[in-house]
Amino acid sequence: MVVRGRLAIFDGMDPVVYKPHIGQSRSYWRDAVLGINDGLVSMALLIVGVAGGGLTRSQILLTGIAGALAGAVSMGTGEYLATKSQDEVFESEVELEKEHIEHFRRQEVDQLFEMLNDLGVDPDDIEPAVAALSRTDKVLLNSMKVLEFGMVKTERRRPAVAMLTSGGLFLAGATASVVPFVFPLTVSMALMIAVILTSAALFAVGAIKTRVTRTNAVRAGAENLLIAGIGGLIAYLVGRLVGSSLA
């Protein structure tokens, strides 16, 4: 017997719990993960590289602060411009679609047949579905926005939010590598603390994102850590090589 409730379905003795979607924040997860991961990885590589090159603690701190600010501004403005440009492209496509509907309506309706067929809609259902989706010009335009351009109003990203998300989280991620050099420690001790903090943060980011991706937290955290670790080792070795050649 199947008993349906608002949050679960009971099929025999095994409950299937209803899991809600993450909502409108979904479209900004890319900015969040990219921003904090980039801040953690790029700053760790920079700090490890210049430390391997033999810079003093104060020189490394100055390099880290400059790199963190430059990276945050670059990441934020880049994301703003990219998101705004994408939005402008969509708006341009919508205006062109309005022109197509006005002058070439038959061809646009024919595209609906093709797209619904590609979606696997039963052939017997396509004609009534197309009739409903093209009943008025407004409905046809909205149908084409979704089916042809993948434009869903709730999924559209705001440039300012994307900028603040990626830039702000880049800066947050960068602090893990920079903060240890604020304190009067030896370079090797500060570097060790920076590596530990960055490693822990990378693992945590990989694990936390699985709350959305619904994958294995340990595996995702380890993958994040491994990729950054390989990059950090390469950066350190290059820094040592360049530093010794300039000495």
C-alpha cells in the first residue's frame, strides 16, 4: 500500500522522504565554488611559490595582500562583466525572437514541433501541446525562451550578486594563506600553518558542496585537496628553481 504525505511516501516499510530543491541560490553556486576555490588555490600557489623563492615574511605578506586584493577585484569584475554580457546576449536574442514571431510565426511554431519531438514527447501529444504553447504571441515567446534559449526567469543571474559572491569568496579563501604571515613567525612555520589552513578549507569546500551535488563528501573533499596539493608542490619547486637561479 502506498500512503502519500506532504513530505514522504510510504511504500511498504521503506519511507521515501521528499527532498526540496535548493531554489534560486542554485544559479550562484558556480560563483561561490569558483570564487572560494580560486582564492584558496591561487593564493596558496602564490604564497608557496614566493616562499620557495626565498622571500622574507614581510615580503611574502605584502605579496599575499596585493595578490588577494587584485584577485578579488579581478574575479568580481570579470564575473560582473561576463554575467552582464550573457544577459545582454539573451535580451538581444529575445528581441530577435519577437521579430521572428511577428514575421515568421509559422517557422517558429514548426520549431516547437521539432523541440518537443527531441524531448521525447509522444507524437500523439505533440500537436495539442504545440497548440497550447503557441496560442498567443506572448505564450509562444515565453515557450521559445525556455525551450530554445534555456531562459528561466528564476534561474537568471544578477551581475551585481555574481560579482559580490565570486569576489567576496575569493577574498575569504585567500585569507587562509595570507593570515599566518601577519604574525611574527618564521617563514617555514607560517608556511606550514598556511598549508594546513588551506588544506582544511579545500577539503571542507569539497565536502560542503555535496550538500547540493548529493555526492560523496569525503571523495569530493579529497579530490579538491589532491588537485590543489599537486599544484602547490609544482609552485614550490618552480619557486625554488627560479629563486636559486636568481641568487
